Amino acid sequence: MRHFLDINATSPDDLTQILAEADRIKAARAGQKRGMADAEQVLAGHMVALIFEKPSTRTRVSFDVGVRQMGGQTMVLSGSEMQLGHGETIADTARVLSRYVDLIMIRTFEEGVLHELAEYADVPVINGLTNRSHPCQIMADIMTYQEHRGSIQGKKVVWSGDGNNVCASFLHAAGQFGFDMVFTGPPTLDPEAVFVEDARAKGVNVTIERDPVAAVKDADLVVTDTWISMHDSQSARERRHNQLRPYQVNEGLMKHAKPDALFMHCLPAHREEEATSAVMDGPHSVIFDEAENRLHAQKAIMRWCLGL
Ligand code: CP
Ligand code: NVA
């Protein structure tokens, strides 16, 4: 069973194969702006369940459109409307869904829910974000980097802000794709040590640098994300904003990166908080390419999961 649960749970060879497939899928649609169908209708007759226990724009739309373009059908389910929200176990839900659908994508809170679903499902399960990781996003991000700048291997990636779930998947990717990472943010919002140690164990340099200017020096890629994630308590808002303000990605900070550095944000963004509009809409930014590439990367992930 090929689940896509995390970047560090998928081999570098498979990750490379998925990205090559994503590039091929994207190229095959080039110039085909209108009309939904891909030439390759590999998901014809397939049903994909998309389960959301948290809000989503990109993940929801890109998976739904991706499945349909490949000839499949989707059902979008919210956790609270399912029995999942009313006491049925994850294991039973997994066994039941496996009798109906060919693939399950889930966005949830606790990572344990994703792993239990994968353990008991007889169909592949894809992680559409948990409190701890967001692998589909980072596949799109690596695809985007390589599309603009060539191989990411050996490059310097700087994460500025909250060491959250998206940062964790970047650290997974650092180990698998072989790039160096610098985290800059306040000590209370460091990424979990296990993510840092796992990447270091794979031979890449991971540095924690409290000074954002020193961190960004000569960066090839600067990345940030919202200061408050969906699973974070809003009561911490003011404290987090005060702690994170020095790590805002603005034009002043970007000046310290390489002149051709890229800027990424998974979106949704809070403009003028974690990043300024001048950066988001400026020459370094590839934020909308990242969003587009969710579609292509996830099609490749689904095909890999299903062996199609
Ligand atoms: N980047 C991302 O996953 O966006 P959504 O929350 O809109 O799906
Ligand atoms: N870190 C954010 C990412 C949203 C796509 C969150 O978990 O809310």
C-alpha cells in the first residue's frame, strides 16, 4: 500500500519520480487552458474521498480539480458531518471507506488520526495537512523551486517565523532532497527537535539563528507562513505577534538574500504580518506558482499512490 503520509516517509527515489511526473503532467496541459479533462484519464471510474476537519481553499480545490481532470470523481466530506465527529473510531471509518472509495485524502488535527486511518484503510491515504506536517505543500514548493532555479540540492533555504507544520515538512524535505536549512524565529516557536535531528542525521546542515538578517544572508530561498496556524489558540495571538514581528519577511530582509533568491509562502497569508505585500507581489515571489503546482504535484502523488 502506497500511502503519502510524509516527505520523510517516502524514499528520495520515489519523491524524485513523483516530481518528474508532476513536471510531465504540467507540461502536457500547457496551452490547454480551457476545458477540464487531461488527455490521460487515469482515474476514470475511481472515487476519491476528500476529508476536511479544518478549512481549506487550495487543498480542497486543487485535489478536487486534479481528480476530475484525470477522469475521477470526488466526494468532499467534513469531519463534523461524518460519524468521525460523533464517536466512531478512525479504524472503523477507515475500514468502511475502503469498501467504497479508491483513495482517501485527509486534513486533520492530530497526526495520530492520519496514521490510524492509513493503518486500517485498504486504500492509499494522503496527508492533506496535520498539526505537524504538510507534505503535499512542500512537494509543490520543491517543484516550484526547481522549475525556476534548477536542482534544490545544496541550496540554502531560510525559514523565518513560526517553526510550524509547513516548516517541519521543509525540514523533512531538506533531508530527502539534500539542501541546507536555517530556521530563524523566537526560541519558543522553534521547530520540534525531532525534525531538526532527522534532517541533520541525513547529512544536511540545519542551523538555528535568532538574528533574521544573519539567517537570510546569501539565502537561495526565503520561506514564511502564518504566525497563527489553524490548530493554534487565538488567545496566544498578541504574544505571538510580538514575538514574531522581528521575523517579518519584508524588502529590508530580502535585501540580505542572494539577488536571485526566491520567496515562498504556502498561503493563506496575512499581508503585512508575516510578509509584506511588497515582497509577496515583488520580484522574488513565486507564491502563485506554488499554489498552481499543488494541482500538478498532487496529481503525480495520487498516480504514485495508485500505481497509475
Ligand atoms: N496552502 C494550503 O494548504 O492552503 P489551504 O489551507 O487553503 O488548503
Ligand atoms: N501553518 C498553516 C498552514 C495552512 C496551509 C496552518 O496549519 O494553519
